[in-house]
Amino acid sequence: MSGAGSDVILSRMMALHPKIIDLTLDRVWRLLGALGNPQNDLPPVIHIAGTNGKGSTQAMIRAGLEAAGHRVHAYTSPHLARFHERIRVAGDLISEPDLTAVLDECYAANDGQDITYFEITTCAALLAFARAEADYTLLEVGLGGRLDATNVVTRPALTVITPVSIDHQQYLGDTIAKIAFEKAGIIKRGVTCVVGPQEPDGLEVIETVAARHGAPLLAYGQQWHIGPDRDRMTYQDETGLLDLPLPNLPGAHQIMNAGAAVASLRYLGIGPEACEAAVTQAFWPARMQRLKSGPLVTVAPDIELWLDGGHNPSAGEAIAAHLGTLSKRPTYLICGMLNTKDIGGYLRPMAGHAEALYAVSIPGEMNTLPADTTAEAARKTGLAAETASSVQAALESIVARDREARVLICGSLYLAGMVLRENG
């Protein structure tokens, strides 16, 4: 393996297991043992699970901690443009030499045994974190929680569960209660858990698991509250009231993500100035991200162009709510999705906010939903729809209809990643 770059090693890692997803911790424990158990040498860990809002909440927590002067490791997935985005070491994206070194070491230690791509790359992230000084480690769950490869820290400083909704039913179960049980698998004995807004069935499961482990909860609507207040928002918990700006991340749903982040920071003893920085300085790409430069903007200079990677019914509702707050402007969707998603449930909330949808297949994705299937599903929700050969072709068609329209590229993080790579 020596001398190979990270892309080459990552490609070889893809072939180490016949399945992309195979939820169990056995292979992770085996490899971590061979690496000297780096998960035991991490700075204090904040472990984050949930269906929606994990990444945004993590970004806000990181912004708050860094504003308070702390160095922070952060692990997230999937990446959008480059794998390096998944691993942030003491505040900076991992360098190519460091990434290559830890991937190479993990590949060698695994010795050709079965392990999934996510499992072995998670081990590489933990190895990188264990070898660099920092004050905190933020770990975002990849899928579920109970059997996720990140769930190997026995005593985190804090756990966080963002809103749970229906997604990945083939792996996590087909009800909110079943999915919440998997997410609640990150709860550890005696370790406080911050809980964002939940459906009643989900909250009941989380409370049951927490009680079993003697884990105190800081739950929305009970131990903390947050809500808009004119052009700002107010947060309140047992230590007092905070008057805060609205989140810089667009969308009303980000207020709840901000609440979970502020609750986490307050528990860790972070002051109000850093809590304000958490909601004003966070950046999380492809979450209602406004694209203002690049080749796509050049194609349509007068178009208001947005990008979002949400892909489940709850994400569709959040996007629809945000579109409803924007100024009146003809709105068009360019949508590509995976065949594992509930496309009808995702598109239905947005149908009343768009003139039409242009469906695309996601280039290079084996599980892409064909564009004509996406278009047909859109028509069933009441959206006028047609197919396009690419995002750029769809954008050119929209420009021909209305040079000053609003366009949202949406439906998948994989599509969003492709757009960010190609748009520079």
C-alpha cells in the first residue's frame, strides 16, 4: 500500500465487503483492537444521532466550541466533494498526507478481512483524532446509532439525539418507535443526553432507554425551550434565558437544531457569547445553500439558485416551509433521488411551492432513481414534471422559460455533492 494516494486506498477499501451497509460492531471492534483501541484515547466525545439535523447541529456545536477557544475534532458523513470533508482534525480538514497515512495503516491492520467502507474509514478517523491534540471530539452517527461504527466510545461527555423520522426503513425499522430505539443506542450509562423535538412514540422510546441506563435527559419542551421572537429567537433552560439572533443556516427548522446545539453548549459550560457564535457562524454545505458563483450561476446569472441535500419526507416538509417564507418568485425544482427513498413523501410537501420539476438521474450512482421515474412520481403529487439529461440542461430549460426564476436543486446529498464538485 505504501506510496498510494488516499483515492487509491479508498477505492481498495470499497472492495473489502460485498455490502455497502451491514450493521454490526464486530468488525469495528476487531480492527480497533488491532490498531491499539484509539477510541479510548480521544478528547471528550459528543456523539450525535438522529434522522434530520445531525450535521447542522454538529456544525453549530463546533462553531460554539471554537468561538470559546477550543480545538475540535469533527467526524461527519457522507462527504460532498472530497472524502477529506468527513474528518476535521483540531479544526482543519485532514491533510492528504495524514489521511493517506491513517488509511494505509488501517488497510494493513485489517489484513484483507471483511469490513465495510464506512467501518474502516471510521476507524481511520478515530486513529487520526487519537493522535492529535484537541479539546473535544464531535462524532456524527452514519446510520442508526446502536450498531453504527461510531458507537464505540463507552463514556462520551455528552450524547445528542436530533429529530427522529422515517428513513432507512430497510435497516432501522418501519416505525418511529423502532427507528428511535436504534438512535437511542448511543445513550450511555450515566451520560447526559440532549434530545431535540420528537414524535411522542419516539420520545417515549428514548426516555425508556435513558431510564434503563440512568442517563439524564435534557429534552426539548421539558428541560429546554426555544422559539422565534420577532426577528430573533429566545432560548430558555433552568439556568436562564438567552436572547439570540436567528440561525444563519436558512430554514425555520434550524431554530430547533440551534436549540439542541445551545443546550449542548450550556451543559458543557460554554458562555452566552459562544452560544451566539454557534448560531451565527456555523456553515453546513448543501442545506438550503445559496449558490452565488460558479459555472451553473454563469449559465443562469439572473436565477436565484439554491442547493439542498435533504432526501426524506421530513426534509421535504422543512424545505417547503422555508420556500414558503421566501419572497414571491416562480420556483422550479431540479430533482434527483436514490431508489431507496420515499420520493412521494419527499415531494408532496413541496408541490404547492413550485411551478414545475425537472427530473435528473444522478450521474455515477448505481442506486439512482431513473429520471423518468422521478418525473412520474412528481406528477402524482400534482407537480408538472419533465426529464432532463443533466442539471445544467435542466437549468438551461428553466432559463428559457423564465430568466429570473428561483431554482432549487434537491433530492439527494449525492446529487448535491456532484453539483458542488462541478460548480467549483
